[in-house]
Amino acid sequence: MSRIHDALKRAEQERAASTGTHVEPAYAQPEVQNESMPARQVLADSRITSMSTVSPGVSGLTYEALLARCAQTEWNPDPRTMLFFGDSDRRAGAEEFRSLRSRLYQIREKMPLKRLLITSALPKDGKSFTAANLAQVMVRQHGRRALLIDCDLRKPGLHRPLGAAQSPGLAEYLLGECDEFAALQRGPMENLFFMAAGRSVPSAAELLANGRLQLLLQRVEHMFDWIILDTSPVVLVSDATLVAGVSDGVILVVRSGATPADLARRAREEFPDKMLLGVVLNGASPEHMAQSKYYYGYGYGYGYGYGYGHRPDEDKNSQA
């Protein structure tokens, strides 16, 4: 059988050489999943592939090409919720994000960690607020690059607090309507790139599962130190669990005094223990945090709880 295979391969190469064509497409299409396989097994297999078989630079894309083809655009960040675009480094909540950054680097010493999924049990818990500010604080370190992707295709909203364009974005990329360069944006903060969700689509789960999200991450991950994925609330729809299949770790955001405990537990149970890195407590008052300590023994023992003193009425339109 091997001799037959080798003969067919040589014949195909000779035919390609004689016609001047290349036998492989320049932009590979993802392999169709076997529908008979259990969904969780497919996701587990795709995660192993993305972490083990894709070496840096395998796509041939370079950071220089990204800078050249991804034009800088005008953003108008919301000063109430985007903590690191201004001149002041002492805004309420900024130090907590630095602590979260430090914890993530500690976890990184124990396990591979680059693709970070941020989700919540319910809308308005603060997942998008957390994802956006975490991406900002990551690039505040010299030479660090971060890519922030809005994977909430059902209710796109992360572009609003950043003051960025909604499309083209992830939806257009997953539909095959544009490449990664057209879908990516870069604004006024150096080394921070953003892919908006794009236009609203009726088939969000099917698009997220079609293999192109994994292909995107494989093509660009060697250019970034962190890729932060903001997803739909995990209790309401299956999108977050689909994206978890191509992620390295998960942070769950809960809102102090708002997220029901039973729904927080239900959200936690959607992810394997080793993937759930910890919980961010959003919206806690400084007095509450001074009186209490929050620790969650999830994942590798790096549980944490942070209160940002961020009032729900300050960002009704920007937190998702």
C-alpha cells in the first residue's frame, strides 16, 4: 500500500510541476468534523491539535506583515470603563487588573497558557469589561502583544466600549468573506489588536464550530503573547463551551450581589476542572472587599477574587 501511495504522490507532483500549479491551497480549509463523534471529544481533540502540532510561524505570517496590512484605525474608548487608555495609572480597578495579570503569569509557569477565554453566567456580569481591560493591562508591559477577540456573535458589544468599528470582524472571517488582516483592527494603544464580532448572524454556534476559529488562532497566535476571547454567557447558550475547545484556560466573571450562586455553580460545571483558572468578582464595593477575602479552589489552585468598585449603572451599555 505504501508503494502505491508513493507512486500516486509522485504522479500528482509531476502533474503539478508540468502545469505550473501548486498542489496545496494557499489558505487551507479546516477538516470537517465527524458528526458521529461526541462533541466534547471533538473539542478535546481540537485543543490538543492547536497546542501540540502548530509550531510558531507555521502559517508564514509575520508581525511585520500584520503591521503593514492591518491599518491603524480611530478608536474612541469609553473613559468610564476602559481603564488604561488615559494618562492616569491609578484609576479605581487598575491595580486589581495588574494583580490578575501577575496571577496569570504565575499560572503560565505551570501550564501552557496563551488563549484565555473570559465568560460569565449571565449578561451584565462584567465579562467584556474584564476581557477588554485585561488585554489593555497585558500590553502595558514593554514588548508584550495581545489580541482581543469578541466571540459573542449573538449580541456583539465589545466594540462599543473600545469605540471601534463592529465589522468586518469574526463573523465575516468565519463565513469566509475576508481574511484575518481585514478583520483585525489596531487602535491608539501600541501592541493591542482587536477583532470585533462583526455583523449579527443567526447561526452563531454553527459558525464557531466550523473549524475556522481554530484555523485563525493557529495562524496568528505566534505573533501574540496573549489572545483573549470574550464569549457569550455560558448558562444561556453553548457558544462559550465551543470556544473553550480551542482555548487554554477559562476565567469566570461573577457580579457581586447580582449573580445567583446556583447559576455561578452551573456555569463553573460547564468547564473541565483543569481549564477553569479562577473567578473574578466584579462590582464589589471597596468596603466589601476590605471586610472579606474571596478564594476559589479551581483549576491549579490559583483561585482569586477581585472587586473593582465598578457600579452597574456606570456601564449599562458596555458590559456584557
